Amino acid sequence: MLATVLHKPGDVHCEEVADPKILKPTDAIIELSASCICGSDLWPYRGLQPLDGPMHMGHEYCGVVVETGSEVRTVRPGQFVVGSFCLSDNTCPHCRFGFQSSCVQREFMSGAQAPYARVPLADGTLVATDEIPSADLVPHMLAASDVLGTGWYAADAAEVRPGSTVVVVGDGAVGLMGVLAAGEMGAGRIIAMSRHESRQKLAKEFGATDIVAERGEEGVARILDMTKGVGADSVLECVGTMQSMDQALACSRPGGTIGYVGVPHGVSLEGERLFFGQKRMLGGPAPVRRFLPDLMDRVLGGKIQPGKVFDLRLPLEQVAEGYKAMDERRAIKTLLLV
Ligand SMILES: [Zn+2]
């Protein structure tokens, strides 16, 4: 089959690879309904994450089960499934506590920018629907696999409550999903920090009540001004740089909570600032599996349309252009037709 392989920074393309097969009795093979490129795929593409050999790309997926290993019990061939980018058994103490992304058997999904993929730990990872969803729902279901689940976790970790004042730092796909999640959780005010017009528009469509285009100290001053000097109850940090974390900490009220899902690159925190600022924080790789059944229900019921975050659609053969468009920030997120 043709699949996406990254050979070295900037060199990604579609090439012939071996079809995936069952390697362990707990595996499943799925035929993807669609795939996509994640913002985190840009780290190795930009050479900011070391590569040891050619990398089979893609960790966001949904599709139809075609084969299962001998120990798989909860899904069967013919079912439509969505899974998380974190593969988990869903039975260990961390999974049971709702932190499947710290599963004792955790693996990370790979090879999903392809027509077929192997999903390890299928029973714990995959969630099946009763029926095959219509084609127009596929992008929304695909979004649940990572980008929506991660934005949702940011809002959950930031303890968004009905009526909360929420600030979202970062207008990438995850930040936009954080806006959507905060809206679904009943936030009273959702301030999206974004400088880009197309992203501001989408943030508003997803439920942002206010937009702040300023960054850094100016951005913080605007947020404090808008909240009568108090700061936000919940802040979603969806970037992962020192500047964005600084902004998140400074926008948060004493006793407020920061949900941080941007993978930290060069972020360090000062104990004294956290202590005297009374900041509460929870973050990390999102335990998407915890939220999946609920998110899939919301999509199937037509309540949310997270797939609007895909503003570029390309056939898998043109995957290189998809990476380029996201790298140059011409596209928010690329959907790949497999
Ligand atoms: Zn587990």
C-alpha cells in the first residue's frame, strides 16, 4: 500500500510500504475512512525532534475494522471505530483513574497516514459505533481521535465550569478545539488569543465570545482589563513555549487552574511564582480514551462539528503539500483522503 514516510526533516512523501498485519493477539487492523496531519507531526518534519530511521507518520484515525487478533473481544470486523493516539489497555490503575495516556502498557500510534493501519491494544483503545456513520460525519469523528480530545482535556484539566471565564492561549487546531470544549462545558466567557483573522473567525464559530490579538505583556494587560483586574478562572495553554506558558500563568486568577496541553519546548517554571500566585496546573498528553464515547455521541448527535478545523483536504498522494501548508501556516489542519 501507499503510506506516508518521513525520511529526514522536510522530506516526507507517500511511498510503497508493506501492508500492516496482526503482530500480537491484542492487535486489530483497520481500513481508514480518512486520516490527517497533526501539528505535532511538524516537530520531526522541522527537524526539532530526532529521527532514528524512516518514520511512518500518522496517529489520528478512524475507520472500519478488517481483522482482529485472537484475544480481541470488544471490537469485530465490519465495525466503525475511533481510537486515541495513545494506545492503552483501559484496565490498569492509571487507565481506571482516567489517565489512559499514562497506561502501564502505553504505546503511541503510528502509521495512520495510510489506507490501512495496525492498532495495538485494540480492546482498550478502540470505541465502536452501532452503525457506520455517514461520510459527512467522518471528519468530525476523525477529529475526536486527537485534536478534539486534546482540546477537551485542556478544558477539563483547567476545570471549566458553567459560567466560568476562560482564556485560550494558542489558535492552532488544539486551541480552537479548546474553545469548542469550553463552550460545551458551559463557560460564560471564552477569550481566544489569536492574531490571525481566519483563526479568529473559526474561534468565534466554535464559541469564543471575545478575541484578544495582543500577545505577551500587552495580551496579559488586555485580559486583566477585561476581567476587572481579576484574571481568568480557567486558562487553556495550547502552545508549549515559555512565552505562552508565561501568558497563561499571568492571565490566571489566584486559585484559578491552567490546563496545559502544548508539548513543552524550553519551558521552566519558578516555584515561588507558582506558590505566591496560587496557580493550579494539570496537563500532559491527553487521555483521549476517557472522553471518546462522549465526544463520539456529541458528533453523532450533531451537537458539535469539530471537523470544521480541517481547512485543507488533499488525497494521500499529495501528503507532502499538506505538511508544507501547515508548516507555512497556510493551513490550520490537513485532512487526508485515503
Ligand atoms: Zn492502562
